[in-house]
Amino acid sequence: MRTSEFKKLLRKNGCYLLTQGGRHEKWYSPITGNKFAVPRHDGQEIPTGTLQAIKKQAGI
């Protein structure tokens, strides 16, 4: 899944952007109460393991 598609999925599930950094963005999930990092490479695919870890932190 591309980073841009994944960000749409996060927003659909109630997550929102907190801050932007150099290579990552900090997001917050009201479902889990966790803050987590998402890569800023919108045109690139997120590796499967990374994607699953972020989904777990986001409660998706």
C-alpha cells in the first residue's frame, strides 16, 4: 500500500496528523490513544511489516 493511500485509511478511521518531521509524520489514534510515526514518502510502498506495525498502533 502506498503511503498516500494509507494516510487516507488513517483519516477514515479517525486518526489525525500531529506534527511533520523530516522523514516521518507523527499521527495520533483516538482508538488506542497512541502516537505513532508514518513515513512521508507518499509515492512509495510501505513495507508489509512496517504497515502491519503501524496498523496495530493505530488500532485498525
